[in-house]
Amino acid sequence: MAGRAPHGSNQPPKIIVKKVYIEGHGGGHHGGAWKVAYADFVTAMMAFFLLMWLLGATTEKQRKALADYFAPTLVEFRQNSAGSNGLLHGDALNAQENYPNRAGQTGTRSMTVPAGATGGKDVGTGEKGTLKDQRALTAQDQQNFSRASQRLQQQMRANPKLSRLAKHVRFVQTRDGMRIDLVDDANYSMFDVGTTALVPEAGNLIGLIAQSLAGMENPIMIRGHTDSLGYGDPRNMNNWMLSSGRAEATRRRLAAGGVPEKAFDRIEGVADREPMIVENPMDPRNRRVSITLLYRKTAFGDQPTGQRFRPQQPAIDLPPKPTAGAH
């Protein structure tokens, strides 16, 4: 803006420039509010994907434990129970019952209170999938194993054709169940030499075993063993193929004798890796087929363990007479 010059002066008028700044978008940071909203959105998405990962990486039992940890009903559940006057109501924050225990203890009532104790909830003592069911299965299986072994030995002694094979049959108690070993020796083999073909007498013996096992609910595992004698060309035939083939041949004979297909749990061939005569891997008695009658699984999927039956097993005391080239 130009002003009037003073009277009688030739000086130019003074010019005054006035600058006006206009702030845009309601702030001095060009709209920084959206950044806060975006950060909140990213945080929410991270929490969402973390939740999805947790749901996919945990089991149903673990998810239930997490839900119970945050459930307020647990506090009310322990409100008037034993030990509820403590800082943590006599229990851990993530416990599912109000039985007082140490803070570092992670067990449940079924671990700390005997199943036969009176009072309180019958944790682990119901009809299915429980400690009672496990004990009942164990006792029943032990009785079945003992009866089966006694019946088989009586039938073998009563049959003149099979009585001489009695010394080749062993009943062995294991942590998995009752194992029936069909063992070779220097003078007799259950299979034709180097093949998976059962000799007639061995086939009749396995058929007799099948009759005893057909009506039982226990799963069956069959494992084939060989001695350490090798073959000329292991690419065409070797002890792995022979042991697994003999185990499968035994399975087929049991199935033909009446054992249902669903009863077979595992069919294995271990070659010479588990010798019975450890000091002499070439001993012919290492050639054998093991038929194991396994303990039944409980509703929890566990096989009960406990006191095992002790069947009377005939001793195999023939001196080792390995035959070169025999399998």
C-alpha cells in the first residue's frame, strides 16, 4: 500500500507488504489424525491374526484350558471351597477344581486324590475313559492272555502232529501284552529255506493260534526276524524283505484262520536287528515270527500298563547248530 509523500519532499512513498498464512486441514501436520487410526487398525489386525494362529496351533484341550483361565466362573467356583481364604483361593489361577495344592503343582484331582477315595467329585472314575476303566481293561486282558496261553498249550499237547512243535513256541510277557514266539532251530524251520512259504505243520500251528485269537478284542502285532546270514545280491533279496514277507505270510494265515482284518495293528519286519541269541547273530534260533496280543486301549487312547500275567513257557534248550546259507 502506497502512502502520500510528505509536503515538499521528493522521497518515494513507503510500500508495506502484509503476508497472511492460511493453515490447511485443521492442523500444522497436514492431517496427522489418520495415522493414529491406521496404527489402531494395524494393532487390531495383528491381534486378530495372533488369535487365528493360536486357534490353529493348539488342541481342543489346550483351548479349553485357556478359556477356563479367563472365565470368571472359576473364581465363583472356588469362592466357598476348601482353602478359599488364601491369596489364590488355595489353588492355581488356571486350575479346574478347588482342591488346594501347591502353586507349582499342575496336576488335577485325579492325580492327587486316589480313585477309591470317598467324597468329592469322582474325577477319573466314571464309566468310560477313566481310571476304573483302565484297571478293568488291564485285569481282563491279563485273564484273557493267561487263558489263551493255557488253551494253546493244551491243544498242542493233545494233537500228535503239533506236540513236537511245542518246544518251538514261547509265551513271553512284555510291557505291550502277550508275545507268542514261533522259533526255528537247527533241525526245523517254520518256513521253507530262504522263502516266505510256511511249511504245512507251521501253517497248522498258526491256524490253531488263529482259533484262539479270533474271538478276542485285543489288537495284534506281527514282527518277523531273521538271522544275520546274507544273500549274494541284496538288491534282489535281503533279510529286510524276508522278515517283512514272513510277517505278512503269518498275517494272511491268521486271517484265513478267522482273525478279523481290523484286529491287525502293526506288521513289521526287522531283519536281524533284534536277535534272540545276541552273542551269535547267525544262530538259527534268531529266525522267528512274533505274534503279540496287545493290551486294549482305553478311551483316552492309552494302553494300560500294570502287573503282567506270568504264563508257563516251555524252555528252548536245544544247542545252536547253525546251518550255512539257511534263513
